[in-house]
Amino acid sequence: MDIQYRLLAELEAAFDQVIQRIESLLSHYDEASSAAWALDTPRPDAAWLRRALLDFWYEDGQDGRATRSYVGLIAADDTLMNAVVHANAAKDHFADVLAQIREQAADLIPEIKAVLPFRHPALHDHLRGQGLARLHLKQCWRHLPVADAPLARVRLAWYTSGRSIKRLSVREAERKLLDLNSDAPHIRIQLRRLAGIPDGEPLAQVQRQAPVMRANLFFQEPLADGRTRRAMNLPLPLFIPTADGRLPDHNQPLPSPPAGRTRAKRSDEKLEEEAFLPSLRVYRYRSA
């Protein structure tokens, strides 16, 4: 219990520091009147940035793995960039303490989600009329994106073909099917299908990822390692160092992701097109 109390106290202090440093960042942003652009609003003022940076909540029906995006570009002077660096350091510390809790006292997580939102009245007010607050821990610690150096231009585009692939053995797939409902007809069909392939054949479990905004950053001057560009996801506004307070040249992407695939299917695709075990989103490799 002593460990739990200590870890909870550390996390509460780390959460307070995240909020304090974001508030400091917002204060600098409001004073600097930095040039800014946002995908979802013509005037990304301090109120918009506050909503973006302090959105730590689940919405009804939200997938626990998903986070909301606030796509934008912000020209940042040295003071604002320093505030961003300090905010990200606080987020890293919060994530480190949370990782300790998950490892040493995982049963504290429900209490954390109930207690932390009420430590800051401004956050609590944000939830009025929205029912019981549910803290989205990943949205608390995800980094504020930062450009490594001044940019010449930015090109933005939706990436809708993302997926994660996890290798499974035949036995692992069998256990997962049995955990679902071995009496269901569609599960029995898949178990028979699985029994018809070699035990040593590797399988792939595929998780489709939500569409994300990708940014291609082109630097004004090559970095120390020689790079002239960088690609990154933009879940939150990108802070761009600038000496003149202006944004680099940038395009205007679609306001929402396209309905269909925007990239051609790779000719070296390794997985079969049809799912082998649909209930698990498991595919066979073409080479098998």
C-alpha cells in the first residue's frame, strides 16, 4: 500500500506539472500573437489551442485505442519553443510514472482516471454537462510535435492505409478462437480451416489504424546530419521555430480523410487479400 500511495502522489504531482506547463505555453502563445493555421478553424486563437492541448477526455463511444487530432501549424519564437520543450518534458515524466504504476500497481488505473480530472477546476468545468469524466491517459502524455529547425515548406496529406501487423503461430490463433466461443458455427468453421494448415506456418493478425494527417517537412537548411526533410504524423499542432513570426509555405489538405484508399496497393504485398480467420483479422502470408 505504501508503494501505491507513493506512486499515486507522484502521478498527481506529474499531472499537475503537465497542466501548469501547458498553461504557461498558452500564456506565451496569447502574448506573442504567433502566426497560426488550423485545419478545422479559420482563426486558431488561444481558445482553440487550449481546447487542443487540454483535451484529455474520452467521448461516448470512443475506441480506447483512438485519440482525437487537432491539425495545425504554429510559428514559434524562442520563448514559445522553450515552453513547448518544457511541456513535453513534463509529459515524458508523467508517462514514466504511469509506466511504473502499470508495472507495480495496475489496479490503481481506475482510481487515477477518477481522481485526476478533479484536481484542476478549469478541466472539471470543461466537462460540465457531459456526464462522468473519463480520463484518456494517452491524450495526457502524447508529445506536442516540434520541427527540428526552421522550415521552407510543409506538405500535408491524409494517410489512410496504416496498419499494424502481429505475427501469430497456429497454436496462438487456435487459443484466440477458442477464447471467443468454440460452440459458434462460424468459429468452428475457422477452427477446421486452421487445422488444415501446417503447425509451423506463421500467420499475421492485422489491425487497421485510424486515418492520420502526415506532414512532410522541408528544412530551410540541411540539419547537422545532412537531412533536408522529415515526415511525421500530426495528432496535435506542429510548433515551427521562426525568427520572423511567419509560417512557412504550406498546402491546404482536405478537411477530412478521403473515403477510399489514396495510395496504390504495393506490388510486393506479402499477405493474402482475404482474411483467413475473419473473427481475428488473421491473414496467411502469400509465400506460405
